[in-house]
Amino acid sequence: GGGITGAGVMLEAARRGQRVLLLEQTDFAWGTSSRSSKMVHGGLRYIAQGDIALTRHSLLERERLLNELPGLVERATYLFPLRKGVFPGRWPMKAVLWLYDFLAGIRDHRYLNKAQLLKRVPGLQDQDLTGAMCYTDALTDDCRLVMRTLLEGARHGGVAQNYARVVQAEQSGKGEQGFSVTVEDRVSGELSTLKAAAVVSATGAW
Ligand SMILES: Cc1cc2nc3c(=O)[nH]c(=O)nc-3n(C[C@H](O)[C@H](O)[C@H](O)COP(=O)(O)OP(=O)(O)OC[C@H]3O[C@@H](n4cnc5c(N)ncnc54)[C@H](O)[C@@H]3O)c2cc1C
């Protein structure tokens, strides 16, 4: 599969000197990897679920992507509106964002009062609005991220083929090691069989 998972597997395997062939049934990044919300987030909601280890892991990956891919992964500002009587209020949200930034090794959140918020977002419904917490996460162009990862994988010797659908992958017969993989060329309709030592299914929802 030629989404971000397959592209990442191809890059990492090629980097380790493996011979890798990635097969994609349609075009690269055709699946969810071009239809996401484009967020490279640290997972604020994982904190709400109490999973600090996962939040820290995601935040460090976010910071790594920001450093390694400037122009492709960019920091973006988010506003969390606060309303009278609605949980979480200013102070619980501030504590969560302090922890969120602390785990990432940055300090990038602040409080905006109602006037400051409405100046930034003039159309916001202002009933019971008290202000907002302002913090940052990151955004990317998910499709470009896949293409970039594939290109880097190819630079390390990996091969990516689109319009090639895996029809079947089964363990080779007795006495043989690895897998026998049947591939359909979606342009000509031809079927061919390949041998592989290992198969990684990165076919997303399929
Ligand atoms: C609405 C939405 C919003 C999201 N927002 C975010 C977000 O903001 N941030 C974030 O990090 N994540 C987000 N995600 C999650 C993210 O998009 C997915 O985790 C990611 O795209 C999964 O990538 P993948 O490579 O596993 O799957 P996919 O991108 O779906 O790739 C699978 C590929 O496998 C191919 N394939 C399937 N069967 C075969 C076969 N037999 N032979 C060859 N190829 C095959 C498909 O054609 C497809 O291209 C969002 C997801 C959705 C749906």
C-alpha cells in the first residue's frame, strides 16, 4: 500500500539495506493519507485520556518532523474557546497545556481574553464566551508527505510501483522460504508472481 504507512516502511527498510518493492493498487496517497485533517498533532486528547507516555511520544515525533521537514510540516496556532460554566475552564485548560508544552520541550501557549479573541475571530458566536486558550500544534500536506517519503525511500534504493494491486500473498510451498505474491497490473490487466522474503501489509482500511 502506498499510503504514509507503506511509504514509511519502504523508507526504513531501504535505509537498513533491504531490497524493497512497494505496490500500490491505485495512485500513491490515494487512501486516507491524502484525506486526513492534515494535523501532525501531539495528541492533546491523549492527555485527557491519561496516556502521558503516548502524548510524549507523539509530541517528540511532532517536534522531530518540524525540525526535519521545514516547509512541509509547519507549526500552526489553535484557539480553544472558553465559555462560562463549560468544562474545561481557563485554569484546567492552562494546566493541561502547560503539561503538553512541557512534554514537547517548548512553551507556546497563552490566554486570550474575550476582546482579544473576538478581534482575531470576529465571527465567533460570543454568548457566554469568556476568552480562549491559544496553543500550537503542526500541520502538513499529507499527500506531499507521502510523496516525499517515497522519494527518500527511492533514494535509498527502494522501488515503488503504482497501479499494481496485490491479489494474493501466500507462504511459499514446502522446502521454500518466504512468500509468493500475485500482482495485477491495473493498466494491462496482466497477472504476475513475485517472490519475497517478507510481506508487510500496509493497506489501511482495506
Ligand atoms: C477523516 C480523517 C482525518 C484524519 N486526520 C488525521 C490527522 O489530522 N492527523 C493524522 O496524523 N492522522 C489523521 N488521520 C489518520 C491518517 O489519515 C491515517 O492514519 C493514515 O492515512 C493511514 O495511512 P495508511 O498508509 O495506513 O493507509 P492509506 O493511506 O489508506 O493507504 C493504504 C493504501 O493501500 C492501498 N491498497 C489497499 N489494498 C491494496 C492491495 N491489495 N494492493 C496494493 N495496494 C493496496 C490503498 O489503495 C491505499 O492507497 C485521519 C483519518 C481520517 C479518515
